[in-house]
Amino acid sequence: MNERCAKTLTIMLALPALLLPAACLLYILFKGIPALDWAMLSGSSQDAAFGSISALWPQITGSLLLMLGACLLAAPVALGGTLFYALAANIRQRKALLGIMHLLVGIPPIVYGLCGLIVLVHMLHWGISLLTGMVILAVIILPMLLMNSVNAIKRIPSEKTAAARALGLSNGQLIRRVWLPAAWPALMTGLLLGMARALSETAPILFTATVFSGVSWPDSLFSPVTSLQTHLFYLAQEGANAEAVDIAWASAVILIILVTALSFGASALRNIRMNG
Amino acid sequence: MLNLWMRTSALISLLVVVVMLGFLLQQSWPYWQHDGLNPLLSGDWYPYEHLFGLAAAIIGSFWAALIALAIAIPTGLAAAVMSTEILPGPWRSLMRSGMELLAGIPSVVYGLLGLWILLPLLQSNLHLLTGHNLLAAGLLLSVMVLPTIMVMTQDALCEVSSHQRDTAASLGMGWSARLWRVLLPQAWPGIRSGILLALGRALGETMAVMLVVGSMDRIPDPWYNLLAPAQTLTSRIGREIGESAFGSMHFSALMACGLLLALITITISMLAHIRSDKISVNRP
Amino acid sequence: MQRISYFILAAVFLGAQAHDAAAVTLHAAGSTTVLPVVSTAAAAYHRQHPDVTITVSGGGSGVGIASMIQHTADIGMASREIDAEEAAKLNGKVDVLTIAKDAVAVVVSKAVYVGGVHQLSLRQIADIYRGKIKNWETLGGPDAQILVIDKEASRGTRHVFAEAVLGDAHARAPGASVISGSNNEEQALVAHSDQAIGMLSNAWLNDDVRGIAVGEGNKAIFPDIGHVRDSSYPISRSLHILLSKKGPPEAREFANFLLSPQGQAIVKKSGYLPVR
């Protein structure tokens, strides 16, 4: 009886955790899907006046560009850092590297935004631009990419590495022939999760990379963009304009679909790794 | 070539930290120099009168985070216990997927949900002048940090060895005694890390908080009044950063908010990291 | 792997660059009161001059002026005059062009208006913002507490309102219950409450957000364009755009477009008083 009591109590307490994901998702879909089709198809942001914004294509493009740029900048550094950890570092350096990564993970994204504002926007005179946003997002996802790939390399059985060494493989050959074939699903999983993260960050790019309207395709890396995340933020505040709020919900749906697709891709790859 | 790439990458990671903290300190230096640590005690923030007190925002940040934890810790722990100790295997991964879904929802979407569901609910049910307040921010944050606590607790519980579970069972301990005397104490270091990470996340969350907190620079009066609009460090930065000219005292004060936020969250994540380090050392 | 990623980065960069060599992107930022005019005009201007793209973002007059000081925008938008501190930083490097005029309306929720509050004197409004009057009943309205909406300190509407009502553009408002940012955010707050008072440009008035007459007895004036034109409404102002003296010539051409009959028609359509 006592046991059943305790279990019931636990389940009661846990109920919000069971219901919230479904409730949030269903509510967003319920609000967003009806607005989705015409929000996607009509007009372009150039033609739209304030408050009657339609067609989310420029925003989607902007978000994807920021995400891709961030990954392309962060991935080589993360991989290089991982190889340093695995091949060149002594124990103290390893500890220091992981310590720094833990430290970076803990810093709130908006602080990265502030630093980007000081260094990139003002000191390097990049202005409010696509490149600024890419670099800031790259720094934000760097620690998660690096820690993930360090774990991936650590998980390769040491016998494999030892065997390769015994065969006289150089570092480069070891990486190409042994490590990459064994670790690529894990590395890709990390990359996909990093992309999902870059796609959902809003605060750090709000005042460093994006503008409200007027961009369909950025002229250069030094032009600002529009993004789905920041667009959603602006529209969320337009409570008195029903149309804008509908589009905000539609943007939320698109954003969640993109992020979820990336996470699903990541878990699919994780399963390959486990089965393979 | 390989060597150069490796070393450059490692150096970049190190430089990022140095550059970030360095420039935050440099830019906020005029502010600290001007007033010392006095503004930490004052709640008056009037940029045009050159009054930059941080107390209201600091208190607001901590209140919001505390509310979030007060809700998320019991719920997250119960959910983790339920998924590992009560439900059969397939349900476990389903609950975990649910949590990962919740964790994947971008914060600005939570802001939208807060603005359109939470605020009207609070306003009409509690008969408030406005739903914009610390309670709203705390409730929203509790949903956002719930996955962190739940997932970390679940991992920690799964790592309690079956040997210990069997011993406890053979001693004739009941389900709840096993939970309280064996499982939770054994898993505590991991749970603690989860809670600290959640605290850091709650303190640093910007978009969702900014949309619902009301942005009033006022210390809650009386101190437990959570139903009035307030301010947090993050929402202050988010709201005012665009309008402060680079190099002005206002800009410097906002950078001080950022530096403070960075230092607090770094301390918290270091505490969490040291903890998790110890577990892995102790593990056979 | 690395080579591929750099190749892609280069391709993205070139793709962005290849858009049009002669294309110019101008960035406008600032007052959300001026934003609808500039945003609509930017779209119209882009149709006539496809090589000029104008991106627009909000943030408030403070942002508009700050971005001229920091050279982060080509066109600043402001719904107030530049104050002494800002003028010192701008150091005469910026031209101010007045493109329209409007009224800062004192707005109340529909329920308050219907409940009997149609006009307030400047003194009564000041008492509300100073926290001396807390209930609508005192003012002949329904028995409900007053939700006093203040604006962020650097907002143009805030400056103009505080100067007219409280006597100083930067005066504190101890009676305020909540702070809002953009016009849209404030409009939403007023519309979703039934006991609110706030300040908004006359272009944002609608059925849920009612402007009340300002003044004593039968001399009270409603905030409409006619009363801005004959200068009888006490809280009216000019809307400006700011151009850097050394800025791109295209920005100046766009400013001329705003002052042309076509631009002034957009001003009128947006709900403001044209200046030409």
C-alpha cells in the first residue's frame, strides 16, 4: 500500500513532464498549421509593409545561411581541437582543453552576442552582418561539437588504434583509414545537433546579424539578413495584429520542423552507430 | 600541416575565452571604475540620470531562476524516477524523446507560448493588472530547464549499478526506501550537476524571459512579491543594447551586466563540472 | 573533408557576391513610429531602382541615433529631437530631415473609453504617471485599477510624451506598472487589457486602442491629423530621418524620394501628416 502510494505520488508529480511536450507541440501545430500555407506562398518581404509581412522564404534562407556558415566555421576547429586532444596533448593540456569547453558551454548565448558586438561589429567594423552572426553562432556551437567529437574518438577501441600504429601508419593515415571510418556517424550526429542549436539561438544574433525587413538574399557576407528566429520575436509582440500573430505561429512551426528534422537525423545516425 | 591545424584549433578555443572575458572586462571597466561595487546594491537604473544600479536585475534574475528550479526539480526528478523505476523500457525512451523534443524547442518559441497562453491565464486567474511578472518568467523557465534536470537524473539513475539495487532488494527494503536510501543518494552527484546546469541555463535565458517579465527596474516590494513586473540581467541587455552608443557609460554598464552574468554562470558550470569529474574518478 | 568545407564556404561567399556588382544595400534603423513609412517606401523605391535594396529594422529612436553615431546604419529614423548628449557625439556630421508629423496620442483600453473616460487634462495624466491617481473611478471611469504603461527610456514617443506631460523628457514615472518597447508591443498591451493607459502615435489607434482628448473642459483636443495640422493638439511632434553627411549618395536619393509626392503619399497613407 505504502509502495503504491509512493508510486502514485511520483506519477502525479511527473505528470507535467509527460503532458507538456505533447501539449506544447500540439498547441503550436494547432495555431501554426492553418497559417502555414499562405504565409509561405504569398508575396515577398520586399513588397510587404510593416505589419502585413508574408512569405517566410527570406527568413528561412537567412536562418539556414547563418546555420551553415556557423557549422562550416566551427567544424574544422572542433575537429582540429579533437585531434590535438587525441594526438598531441599531454594530460594537463587535455584537462585544460576540456575545462575550457565546459566553461564555454556554461556561458549564456547572449554574452557571446555582446562579445561579438564589441569585437566584430565595432572593433573590426564588420557591422551588423551575416558574417558576424556566423562567427558568433560558430563560437556558441564550438564547445558542443568539440566535446562530442572527443567522446566519439574516445569510444574507438584502443586496440584498433594500437593495431594501426603497429602497422606503422602515420597520424594522417590513422585518422583517414581508422578513426574517420569508425567515428563518422558520431561526428555527424554532433554536427547535426550543432546545426539544430545554431538554428534555435535568437538572442545573440538579434542585435549583431539581423534586421527586420528588406533582405531577400544578402548581397555579401557583410550585409545583414533576416532570420526566422528574430522574425518570430518581432511578430510575437504584434499582439494587436492578428495576421502577424498567425505568421508568428507559422514561423514557429517551420522552425520546430527544421530543428526536429535535424535531431531526428541525429538519432537515426546514433542508431546506425549502435547497430554497426 | 596536420600539426599546424591541430595546434591552431586548440589555440583558437583558448583564445575565445581570453578574448571574450578580456573584452567584456575592458568595455565594462569605465563602469566599475566610476562606481566601484556600489551599483550592486542599488536598484535605481536610469540611464539618462547616469544611475546604473544592478540590484533590481540581479534579484529578478535569481528569483526567476529559483521559481523555475522550485518547479522543475520535483517534476524532473519524479519524471526520471518514473521512467527508470516504474515504467517498462519502451516507455522510458518515449519519455526521453519527449524531453528531447521539449529541449529542442527554440527559446523564442517559448516566448511566444508565454506571451499568448501564460500571460492571459495569469492575468485573468490571479486578477492581476498585467500578467507580465517574475512568476510568468519563472514558470516559462521551469518548462525550459525541465529536460536538463530530467535527462541528467535519468542518466544518473541508470548508472546506479544493478549490484547495489539487488543488495537493497535482498535487504528487504521497500520501493520507496530503496529510492530514498539507495538510488537517489547514489545518483545525487549526477542530479546535482543537472540542477546546477539548469540553474545556469535559467539565469542566462534571454528571449523568453524578455517577452514576459515586464522590464520594470524595480526591486520586488515586498521582497517576495513575484506578481509585479520586474527585470532580469538578460532582459535588460536584450532590451537596451541596441540603443546604447558604443563607448558610452550606458554601454559600459550593459557590458558589466554581461560580465556579471558570465562570471556567475561560469562559476555554476565549473561547480557542476568538478562534481561530474569526481564521479568518473570514483567509478571503478 | 576540410577542403570540401572550405570549397563550400567559398561557393557560398561567391554566390553571395555574384548577386550584382552594382547593387547597393542601405540599412535603416530606429524609431518604430517612422518604420512603417520607410519600410513601405523602401519597397516602392526598390521596385523603381532594382539595384538599391534597403533593409529596415526597428529598436526605437535611441537605436536610430546611436546607429548613426556608431555608423552601423546608413539611414537613422527618429521620432524625437536629438538631445544634447547625442548631438555632442554626432558632432554635426549628420543631416536631419523632417519627413512627417504626427500626434502622440494618450490611449486607453476600449473598456475604459466606453466606461466614460473620453478626455483627461495634462495634469491628470501626469498624476497617473506619478502614481497619485491609481483608479479609473477617480477620473469618472469604471472602478478598476489603472495599468500605467511606460516606454523604454530612449524611445522617441517616451521623450515627447514625458516632456509634454511630466515637464522633462527623461522624467521618472513612479506610477508606471509595466514597460513596453515598440509601438506594436504597446498597442498589444493596451488592447489586451481593459484598464490600461499608454502613449502611442496616432497611426496605431483602432477600435481596441482608443485615443482620448487632451486638455481642460471643452477645450480638450482629440489626437487626429487635423489637429496636428493646425498645431492645436498639445503633444505633436516631427518625424525625422538622419543621414550621415559622408554617407552613400543613394541614401540621399532615397531621402529625396521620401520627400517627393510619391513618398509623401506613403506618409499620408501611413496615418501621418505630410510635410510637403
